Amino acid sequence: MQSVIVALRAAFRSFFHPRMLALVLWPMLLATALWLGAAFIFWGSWMAGLTGLLEQTSLEQWIAQGVLAVVAHYLVATLLVLLLLPAIFVTALLITAIFAMPVMVGHVAEKDYPQLVRKQGGTVAGNVSNALVAVAVYCLGWIVTLPLWLFSPFALVLPILLMAYLNQRLFRYDALAEHASREEIGLVVERASGKLYLLGALAGLLQFVPLLNFIAPVYVALAFIHLCLEELKQLRAQAAGS
């Protein structure tokens, strides 16, 4: 727990460097623009598809027979907007992981880990494939567990658990790819698995805070860089001392 808190504090310090501030808004703005553009083109199709899905459930029958029948169309539109919000946030995380991480890793390593030897165990192909797998598993888990969100306890827990998985899977590889060997990447992920998930869950809470979710992708990435590089540093120190 302490190492996670240390990583969050270190990320806060790194965040206010001009090079990092320059990265803050554009992932979220680009993700928002992409999804708003898609919504402008496909909104009618999305509405029809979502309405068709709801018509096959008892929920739609209840709405149609109740006092909400007159606003059923607006409820479907509201549900679609609620589906777009996590899609925008996840897309911003993906953009950050693929395009901004090299700059952030270089900055953090230069300032805080200048003695850490670069073994370049990761690749660009590994970066992209890891990011796609992370998003695919997240989306599948989101769809599969969606019916459980109707029960309030699950509605509070499941989004955080899914974001914990997404954050740690999305950023751990990129944070280590430049400095760790392929073997070291596996060792760090194995020994720090609990810390990575805990950091992912804490960072995922930012998604639900208005305005803060705009800066969350870069801050979350910085926290994972600090945690992973510190774990790599300790791993090598232990190996050298044994």
C-alpha cells in the first residue's frame, strides 16, 4: 500500500512539469472528438440498435406499459449517452498508452531514475497488442457484467474492478518496455501484481470525478511509470545483492 501511495505522490510532482502539462488535454479532447463525430454519423443506427435490444427484455415492456412510456425514447438516448462516456474515457487511456507513454517514461526516468539501465525488452508491436488486448478484455467484461449493474452493490464495485484491470494491463507494459528486459517485465508484473491492481482501482476512481477525468489519463500513466520503475529498481538491487 505504501509503495502505491508513494507512486501517486511522485506522479503528482511529475504531473506539473511543463512537458507533462502539454500532454494533459489532447488525449481526452481527441477521444471526445472521435466519439462525437461517430455519434453524429451513427446516432440513428445506435438508437435503433439499442431500442431493439431493450425490446427483447422485460425492462422495455415495463417502460412501455408504465407512466414512462411517453419518455421511453429519451430514456434510450440517455442510456446511449451513458454508454458513450466510458467509451470516451477508455479511448483517451488508449491514446495515452500508445502515443504519450514514451515521452512520459523518458521524462520520469531522466528525473527520478537516471541510473536505471535500459534493456529495451518491449517492442512497438508488443505495446499495440497489449493495449488492444487490455481494451478488448475490458469491453467484454463490461458487456458480460452489464446486467449485474442493475443491483446497486454490483453497480458500485464492478466499474472499479474493470478499471483496475484496464489500467494495470494497459500501462504496466509501456512503463517497463524501455528499461526492463523481457524476463524482468514478467518478474515485475508477477511480484507487484497486487500493487498494480490496487493502483489501477484507485486511479479508476478519477473516471467518476467531473473535470478530474480530463487529466486522469496522464496522471494515471505517470503513477504506473513511477510504480513500475521503482519495482524494477528494487528487483535489480535484490538480484545484485544475492
